[in-house]
Amino acid sequence: MMIELSMGKSRNTQNSVPVLLTSTVIILRWTLTLKYDKKTGYLTKRGEFVKNWKNRWFVIEKHNMRYYKSETSSQPQGIVNLCKATACYKDNSFSNGFKVVLPHRTYLIQASTEEDRESWMEMINWKIDYYNPGRTSR
């Protein structure tokens, strides 16, 4: 059963579309999409083969997380497809660390502060949830 809102009154209907509710959901999704549209900043990433730590400029846009040698670099050093990511979680084995897990690789990343780590993890988890709606755990 649907509820239609009209002029401050509600009435039960079987075939009407809840216009107010639909608009609210669309506006809410649009607002969340804008909030999580793009994020940039420096993070430290552990290498895949040579296990040293390097400072990289990260850019999250749409479903990709790209990282560059510096903010002014035009060619990314790597691209992480967040559609394929399965998890992003804290790694307390190093200061302000977190992991981004994909089927073929786990990225170890370090933020400069706890607040920065939480901000990046929130963004990455939102993207993973958005592009993988069936994901059940974090």
C-alpha cells in the first residue's frame, strides 16, 4: 500500500507514486553523490614488489582511485578500480594505516593523521558500497 502526500493530508492509494518521497530519495542520493564525488591528497603507500613506503598524490574520482608521484604529475603510477574492491579497513600494525582489498592485491596505505585516515576510509567504503551494493561486511 502506498501513501500519497497532498496539501498536508495523506490518503491511502494502491496505484499512486509517492512523489514527495521519490523526490526526497533522489535529492538525498544526489547530495551523497556530490559529497563523495572526488577526494584528493597525499598518502603513503607500500610498494607491491619493493616493500618500501612512498608518498603519493591520490585522487578518487568515480570508481577509480589513482595515485601519482606528485600533485603535478600527469601520468598515474597506478589505478585502483574500486568496483573490484571488496573491503577497506583499519590496519593498526602501523600508525594511521588502512588496507584496500581487491581480489588480486591488498594495498597498504598510511594517512598522516587519524582524522585523515577516517576520511579516506569513509570515502573508499562509500565507493565500494555504491559500486558493489551486495557487499555485506566491512
